[in-house]
Amino acid sequence: MPNIVVDADTIFKELKSHSISEFFRKNSQMLGYSGKVRSLTTVVHEYSSNSLDACEEAGILPEITVQVKEIGEGKYSVLNRDNGPGIPQKIIGRVLATVLSGTKFHRYMQQRGQQGIGGSGCTMFSLITTGKPIHIRSGTGKSAYECDLSIDIKSNKPIVTNMAEIDNSFKGLEIYGEFGDVKYEMSDHGVYEYLRRTALSNPHANIKLIDPEGKEHNFVRSVLEMPVRAKPTRPHPLGVTTNDLLEFAHNSESKKIASFLTDTFTRMSANKVTELRDMVNTLDFDKDPHQLTWDEAEKLVKAFKATKWIAPDLDTLSAIGEEQIKATIKNILNPQFMAVIERKPKVFRGGIPFVVEAGIAYGGMAGKEASEGGQGGVVVRFANKVPLLFDGSVCAISLAVNGVDWKRYGIKEFEKEPVSVLVNVSSVYVPYSGVGKQAISQEPEIIEEIKLAVMDCARSLQRYMSGERNKNIQASKYNTIMRYVSQLSTNLSEITGTKREDIEVTLKDLVGRRYKKLLEAEASANEAAAAEEAGEEEEEEEPPAAEEKEEED
Amino acid sequence: MPNIVVDADTIFKELKSHSISEFFRKNSQMLGYSGKVRSLTTVVHEYSSNSLDACEEAGILPEITVQVKEIGEGKYSVLNRDNGPGIPQKIIGRVLATVLSGTKFHRYMQQRGQQGIGGSGCTMFSLITTGKPIHIRSGTGKSAYECDLSIDIKSNKPIVTNMAEIDNSFKGLEIYGEFGDVKYEMSDHGVYEYLRRTALSNPHANIKLIDPEGKEHNFVRSVLEMPVRAKPTRPHPLGVTTNDLLEFAHNSESKKIASFLTDTFTRMSANKVTELRDMVNTLDFDKDPHQLTWDEAEKLVKAFKATKWIAPDLDTLSAIGEEQIKATIKNILNPQFMAVIERKPKVFRGGIPFVVEAGIAYGGMAGKEASEGGQGGVVVRFANKVPLLFDGSVCAISLAVNGVDWKRYGIKEFEKEPVSVLVNVSSVYVPYSGVGKQAISQEPEIIEEIKLAVMDCARSLQRYMSGERNKNIQASKYNTIMRYVSQLSTNLSEITGTKREDIEVTLKDLVGRRYKKLLEAEASANEAAAAEEAGEEEEEEEPPAAEEKEEED
């Protein structure tokens, strides 16, 4: 077959644009719709994390019910009901049937959702696998309505039908959808495990799953208080690129660059602006921020980096909390041993705040079934309290945990011990590696923090394990000696004619007292050694990314 | 801090839509822009694979020059020049500065690009890291022009400036861009390795890299013929979902469902339509395809699956080719042993055609530097002839290769042997796991095919390895006997008085002949054993997805 030379006009006559919804229709695996089990979990993940976000924002203790029913070959319905604030009637289409539309994308705030893709992705997935719209019931407290919702994929526009008022006692949001090419399965990657882990990281939520067999699984809240709410914040000067700064400036409502800076950034005081003025003296700080050029912005960002700043505000982040994690680990895993740590917030990429929490549970129901039988180590990953069940092999959390030298902490083979390592990374911006948000991108600062957190817990584990080991060694020594005492007593009794029992009691008493002293001495020696060993491993704390000094803000 | 109950209107007052370019600006790691080295490789990957696609489409033997220069701290310029057809002046902005716009998305044809994201992604990455536009020079043969190109991120619209005619002797396309937050490095993930592998899978291309030190690396073509061009094709009836069928129907220009079917699908003859009519007798095949409903489409798709079809057309796929792969492996790796196979095309998801090629090279420059020194096994992945350097751990190719029991093929530890396993998957639609197109999604049919291809090559390797092993064993036996012969000759000479040399010659001749027979017997026994072993491993060929019987098309 000869090749014919074709010119550019011919080649490009087919040039077309397509919508983001068309793109994801064709590449739905990129949203997490790959594999039947994963696809169903993705639907539940999107709906339940939206419910948790909405309740958190509205200040409501979440009650979430998820019902999964088999409705045909490879077809399941999912119903997700919450007691949240609902969605206003006139924007329902833009919220749940327009890809890249939502409240969260432009915010600088820690939330589960951040893209405006998840909910609309489910609407699309229902459409392309069953041709059905999703059904909504929403009550805001003042009024309630129901409707069907679909999406015009070519234009990425919502299609709202059968809109009707319903009894206004209905409060919250209920979404019912039918999905094809899915499967319910009790596995590491299934809906049950997803919700179990969601309960683990959201101890303030009541979550009920009604599975396809009609069985109810209740994950009951273990704390009665709302988590401290993440607050919207402003970006920190160390967290922006030149392009970010230009974007902010060109969209600013401030009249001058000076006020633009104080309005836009946290930690940007009038004094700081004066400092910056001195450093970037070629820039007119009174000019319109819309006139800021790339070169000027670049100089400003350089000046930001050369300035000392108070670290980002800490209460913009909402971690699960040490006590809450302990309560749920006890509740769900009931381990022999556990250690939990919440690290101090840090920053990555210069100024994006994040905080890492980690926990280690050993024994009890910790770990997962190992391939060769028995329990094996498992890494339980969360980002902004949302479980990550897929793509572990490229995730910063897995990399960090696998990077720990577990032998040093008394875990001979991580894969063969009943150990669960939990890590939750919270941030105003979690750098996911893909649109499906199942793995955290490998940012060096994040990996480092996770490692430090896990190693901290691992040191407690090490002390526990060496205590257990010593107990075993000592018990076995004691048993050996006691066997010897019995034999010795018999022999002495034969030689001396003294009653065997008397000799044995005396000898045992003697050995017991002597042995106790020995035990105490050994134990304190061991502790000293463990402390020393732990001290060696303690990596030097890096200095805080921004110096914390007193300054008006 | 008490939580305040907030209502839905307050929560949703911030509802906003954003453009696809805004989304990728914020999440550029999803396009492959994560890490300095990877980001630079991503730029070169996008430009050079566009060049190869354009040349292939125009029927031109590609001459590609990539020049990378360091222009500042963490800043590099990339120039990519090809001898392709160029891009018509009036659409340049839509081709290289509009995300989700291109010629390839709607086609049903094997190409490197398929999304309309790559080239515009580079334009965005240049803008957000240096604030600069990219510079284009394009000549179509009739006329030539240059211009600067940038993108309005908020609206996803191109910004074309400084447009000017240039000397019309310029033929091809040259893109010059400046990028920040990048790094040139000689590593497994760097630009050099990327282009080296591109040369490996595109033996018809001349590729020149001028590195930041000004050093020229020339990857010279090893074949002078254009690869057989992939042809645009129509979808196979077994490869469509209900939703696909509806989309096709609602966008069809046919007047009746019957003609819509024959116009839309490959292998859809008039006879087949008659068969379908009988199976779906509730559907009026004379009605307007725009009126087709989900239920009717679902019934049609079910009928498709119950019908016997000729398999998809094979020459819609363009593999690298067995001889070409051998030539380049020899050229670049110069191994002691190699085996290459091109499998027959198969289908996944019911009807999307794909073809797998695999090669194994052993010794020479095969493998990569192992962490403990020496050479270790390496998996060299390609999709539609484009090297995949990242995200190997989630890729179907890596999974398949790691799933092979290498011990059975004489490779004791894959990680410690000088072995390269090359796999190329070609398809009209490669199901990438992410927008950055660095890993193939784990489709079971694709994994299975890769495994069969690799195991086929591995069996040849096994024969080679066991031959090598036998040679070693035989050589060592022979040497032992010969030492014995020398000693024996001396002893016999002393006893008999015959000249030592005479005895030795006779004995050696005797042993040599006897030994040769022994060797031949052993070798044939070994071969029989190997053949038997290989036979056991040969998994039963699955029947072709669609029965191939004579039928008009």
C-alpha cells in the first residue's frame, strides 16, 4: 500500500472542538470508572463525600444512608440520602449536571471536593451506562422539590425534567441513580470497605449502608461533636507562583497594588508591603493591579521568597484529631497496641499548608488477610478524611510508608504482620495525581512529613514490641529454671532425706526473688537502649518553612 | 469555636463554572507536569509525537530536531522542528492554544495523539511558568508564516500575535517555547531516554537531539520505508455500548436506521441488517435514527452481541513490525540474544481492535543499571509507538510482564539480569489511565495478550539460556576429561614405554568422538524436554472474538 503525501489543509479539515463532558464520556476511566467494582465505589465515594462536605459547611452532624440494589445484569441502583442543607432549586442543574461547575474550585479552603467534577461525573456515568437521568429530592428547610437530572454531553449543559414541589418537611438531599457496568463486592475496593474507612476518618458521622441483600450495616458515630471547621483562608505569599500572582492581580477589585497585596494574602501587613516596596523599587505600588506585568510579578514573587513571614494560619486546616482517631481505631480494629500522632501543620510548594496525621494499630483486627494466610500489613490512606482505595502504588502515602525501615521498629516483614498504618493528609489543596483523586502526587515535603509521622508512631510500636519480646524471653528463661528447680529438689531430697516439697518451696522462693531483681535490671537496661536507639532515629526537625515571629497581621 | 448552621443559599452563592484550561492550570500535574525532569520530558513528548503523527499522516519520512537550552535558573527552552506538513495559518490557534480541540478526538483511527490536549497543554505550561507565548514557524509548501501563540486560560481561547509571512521555502513546523520549573537530566525519565526509545519504536524516523551542552545525539533511521499507515476505520458492532450507538444515531446523516447501521459500522452488511431485523422485531428499521430510544438501542446492542461477525479489519492498525523491531534492537542494544513477536490483532471491550508486539533482548546493552551494580531487567513500554516513561506501576504492560514466572524461562531474578522486555500496544483507542497518557488502563484482554506475547519470546529465551547452560556444563565436563587424559597418557607411557604423545593423541581422538555423540544425544533430549515444557505453558488460544466466515462486507 503506497503512502500518499497529504497536505495540511486536508489533514486539518476535520479540526473540531469538544466539550469537557465529551472528553470524560470517552475517557471515563480517568474519573475512576474502570472496572465494575471500582466504578460502583466511585459513585458512592462522590455522593457520600459531597454529603459530608455539605453537612460540615452547614454545621450539621451528618446522617448518611447509602442503599445499593441490584436491578439487572451488571446494573445497580445507588441511593444516597443525607440530612444536609440541600441544594437550591434553581441551580441544581449546574451543581450536579455540569462538569467543572461548583462552589469549591475557586475557594482556598480544605474540603473533600475541589473540582466540580465528581457529582456531575456520576450523572454522566448513569446516562452512558443506563440512559437514565438521576432523581433528586432536596429540602432546604423552607421548601422541598424533586426532579430528574441529566446532562447534554455535547454542550456540557444540564437537562432538568419533571420538576415538582414535594412536602416541605423533607430536609436534606437524596440522590437516586441507576448505573450499568458495575458490581457490588465485599473486597478491599468495594463499597462496604469504602464506607467503613469513611466512618474511621469521620467519627462524627452516622453512616448506614443497606447492601444488595438488604442487610443493614451501621457505622455509628463515636464522637458527638462536629469537627473544628476548616475556615476559608487567603493564600500565603510563599505559596504562589508568578502566574498565580498575575491571575490574582488581573482579577482583583483593589485599586492599587499595595492594597491588592494586603487584600489577597494572609500575613501581608502594611509593614510587609513597605518592606516589599524597598526590595522591588522599580515597581509602582500605587498602580492598578490589572497593569501588573509578568516581569514585575516575577520580581514580587522573588521578593516574597526573600522575606520572613509568619507561617500560614493553622486553623484553616481540619484534621481528624488524635483522640478521634484513637476512638475509631479502638472501635473498629480493637488492636493490642496503637499509637497516633497529629503533626504540626507544614507547607509544601513554598506556602500551601497541609497537616499529616498517622496511626499504627497492631494485633486485634489490624492488618488485612495476607495472600499466604494470616494477617498482613496494610496502609489505610486518606486525603481530607476521604478514603483512597485505588492507585496506591503511585501515592505519596504508600511511598512514604514503604520507605520506612520496618525492621528497625520490630516489624520483621510488613507484609506478614497484623499491622494497619493509617495516614490522613489534610490541605486546602491536595495535589491529586489524577482527576479520579485516588492518589496524592509525590510532593517531597508531603512524603517527608508522612514519614516523620509514621516513624513517630513506629517508635512507640518498637517499644511495645521489644517489651513483648522481653516478656517472652523472660518467661521462657523462668520456665527453664523452674523445670531445673523441680529436678534439683528431687535429687537433693534423695541425698539429704529432707522432704522434696520443702526443698522445692524454698528453692522456688529463692529463685523467684532473685529472678525478679534480674528482670527489673534487664527491663531498665532495655528501656535505656530503646530510648537511645529511638534518639538516633529521630531525624532532625527541619526548621519551620516560615519563621514565626510576632507581627501584626 | 462553635459551628454555625449555614443554609444552602449561602453555601451555593459562590457557585461558579470554570474552563477546562483553568482546571488544568490548577492541576497541571494531571497532564504530566509534576517534577522538574518529568515536566521537560512531557513537553518533548507532546511536540515530538505530534510531529510523528503529522509526518505519518502526510506520508513524509520524519526528520525531527529537538534542541534543549538552559536559559535561566530552572528555565529551559525547547525547540522542536519537523519536516511535516505544517499547520494552516487560520487554525493555528485552535490547534495549539485551545484545550480539547484537534483533529484526532472524533476519529476512529490509530494515532499517537487522541485528545487535543497535549500541544495546548505545552502552551499553557509555558504561560504559567514563564509568562511567555510560544513561537511558531510553519510552512505548508505553498506559504509560510510565523507567530506567537498564547492562551486565554479563563475562556480557553487562543491569543495569536505577531503574525507574519516568512520565506515560503520553509517547510514543516517549528515550535519554540520557554518553560520554567523544569530540569534536563540524563536519567531513565529524561529527554534523552525518551527520544532514544522513540527512535527504537520509530525506526523510520531521523531524530536529532541537541542537548543543553550543545552536544548532538543522532538517532539515525534504520529503515527507509514509511510504516504501513493506519487507516481510519469505522467501529465494529461488538465494540459499542448502548450510549455509543445512541450518540452515533442522533448525529447520523442517514435517513433510516437500516442505512444508519450500514453507514456507521464495519462488517455491517445488508444481510446482517436483515438478521438484526428478525432479532429486534419491535424496532422499525425504517424510522429516523434520530428517533432511536435507549431501550431500542439497548436491544440492538444485545442483538449485536448475539450475532456472529467477521473480526475487525486488521489494517486499521499500524504496528512497528517484527523486522523493524529486530533492526532497532540490534542497532541500539546489540544483545547476545533477542526474540521478537508480533501477535495477531485482537479486540478488547468487545470490539475495539488492538495489536501487541513484544521483544526480549538479553546481554549486550540490554537491561538497565541495577541498584546493586551490574545490569538489571527493564520493561520498555510503548503505546501506539510512543514511549511511556512514567507511572509504570499502574500500567497494564508492567503488570503483564511482572506476572510472568521468569524462573521458568531461565531468568532467576528479573531485577538482576541484563534483560530488556519491549512491549508496544497499538490501537485505534488506547485506554490510558490518566490525561497525561503514561500508563495503559488494566483491561483484562490487553493484559492477557501482552502476557502471551512476552511468554512467546520468553520461550525462545529459555531455549537460548538452557543452551548456554548446557554449553557451559559440557565444556566443563570436557575439560575435566581432557585433564584426566593427559595424566592417563603419562602413566600409560611409563608403564608401556610407548611415546606419551602418541597415546595422548589416540585417547583424545577417542574421547572427542565419543563425547561428540554424547553431546548430540544430550542436546536432542534437552530440546524435546524444552518443547514439552513450552507446550505445557502455551495457554490455549482463545477463539477469535468474532467468527471469521465468508460474508460480503
